[in-house]
Amino acid sequence: MDTIKTASFESLLELAVPDGDGGYVFTLDGETFKIKDTLEITGIATKKGYIIIY
């Protein structure tokens, strides 16, 4: 049986921490990503199997 993961976009945004260089450090499911724009969060979460609720 597969697990369905859902998250609100707002809750994912809270996981993005400014890195001091104009980008963000975003951690999801124990994996850390350096991103330049918070819009990248949707793509990362989708690839990890999340359904995003807006």
C-alpha cells in the first residue's frame, strides 16, 4: 500500500529558511535543498510524492 502525503503550500513555505545570500535552505523529509526562489518548493514536494493543497 502506498502512502499519500499531503501538505499545504503555506506549511511548506515555513520550512524555507533564508540563507543570507538571497536564497533559501529548504528541508523536506530529512533532505535539504538550496533554492533561489520559494516557487521551487512545489516541484521538490511533488517529486517527493506530495499532493500540495493551496
